[in-house]
Amino acid sequence: MANSQFAMAVHVMAMLAKNCDERIKSSYIAKSVNTNAVVIRRLLSDLHEANLVVSQTGYSGGTCLTRQPADVCLLEIYEAVSHDNIFGLHAKEPDRDCEIGSTITGVLGKLQVEIDEAVKQKFASYTLQDVIDELVKCKEEKGEKILSE
């Protein structure tokens, strides 16, 4: 099963960018993401540790971005919330007496490193602003408005 933390984190960051003049509460974000506010608060904690967002607790609290969307690359978001490789290796050691089992972990391990590096390079080439621009474009194609200028 794929990990959705990155997708949720980009969604959260886009929402914060849309509302950049105010602090946004986790319950408001959770409604848009269609998840529990506790899940969003955990995600915001990871984003905070990466210095991508700042949060304030209390009645007038909420979260906002620490930088402009054009200054946040998707790699930073990915690294803030993705704690695993793109794909996992065997949960249990394969049979060492099998001609495939004896070497598959090493082969897949090399492939895993190459794929992880390629994904990171691709994410480094996009910013949060690129995502927002694409959101605006998609909405405009539908004749809808998304972000206030």
C-alpha cells in the first residue's frame, strides 16, 4: 500500500499558501484533506521540524508557511514527511539456498537507491508554487476560481 503522507503534505502546504495572510487551524485543513485533525497535526509537526511551517497554539492559533511557495521545493516536503524508501525490501530474509533468494536483496537494494535518488532529483525540480500554478490552471479550465490574487 502506498504511503500518502507526501500527497497530504503537499495538499496542506497548498492550503497554507492559499491562506498565506492568516493562520489556518488543523481542523479546517483536515476537512479539506478528509482526515482527522490529529493526522494533520502530526503532519504539521513534521513540516515544522523541517522549518516549512510555523504553528501557534490556542484560540487564535493556527499554522502558516515560513517561506513563499516559490521558495519551497517539493523535495523539502517529501523529505519532511517521507521516512521510508520508495519501495521496501523483503520483510524476512529470503532463502539463502535459492539461486534467486540468495542475491535478490542485494540487487533490489541497488535498484532502490537508484530509484530513490531519481525521485529526489525530480522533486527538487518542482516548487510548491508550481503545484499551486497547476491547481489554478485546472480550476480555470473548469471555469472556476481557486486562489485570490
